[in-house]
Amino acid sequence: MAKESAGLLLYRRRDRELEVLLVHPGGPYWTNKDAGAWTIPKGELGEGETPLETARRELVEETGIHPSGPLVGLGAIRQKGGKLVHAWALEHDVDAAGIVSNTFELEWPPRSGRRQAFPEVDQARWFSLDEARRRINPAQAAFIDALARLTEEPA
């Protein structure tokens, strides 16, 4: 059975331009990856958890941001690996440099017997819609397009 995730796409307006907040995964695998590596803050559904509950929880865990305000559904997409991702948009301005992510442990270097802690998200950044489309996981670009349609921004 394919995994299922949910997340929130934060957006703001700057100088009449829409910007979205994307996060970059932490850990050694993602260190030198950029284009196609960024994502919306998201995570797997917990047992008995609705996609919306997961989306709110994951934003807090990955960024330390506590969402409030009306959410707009952006639908769901299926990523290349088969994972189904649900997303909502929230207009909410924050300092991207001030995010605080939870951590995970990993044996690193591989087969070394040493475990290290890494942040789940190593950075967050605001991007214009065009730049976000270049940086985000390709399947998730559909969320940016949906947001552009909902806010009447040029796609």
C-alpha cells in the first residue's frame, strides 16, 4: 500500500508578488541537492489521524510554526515513488531563518556504528512562484499551480 502524507503550503504577498515557503530536507543525503529537493512542510499520516491533522502537526514539527487562520484545500498529488500527498494553503508570514525543526537519528557514516542526529528540515526559504516551481519536488509543483489559480496569480 502506498504511503500517504499531508502538508501546508504557506504563502505571503510581497510587493504585490506571491511567495511560498518551501523547506529543504536535512540529513546527509540532501546536503548537495537543490533543484527538485525542496518541498512543502509535510509528513506521513499518523494512525487514526486525518490528512488535515497531519498537515498541521508536520508544520509545527518541521518548522516550529503554529498555523492559524483559514486553510484552502489544494487537492492531492501522487509523487513519483507512489506516495499520495494532500495539501492546504495558508496565508501566513514568518521569518524563514527562524524555523526550528525536529531531528532524526541515522547511522552516519554508513556502517560506522555511529549514530548522529540531523534536523528533519535544514532550512526554509521564501520563493517567488516561478523559482518555487524550479526548486520543489516536481510532482508538488501542482500545489503551486493550484495556489496561483486560487489567488488569481499568473501561472
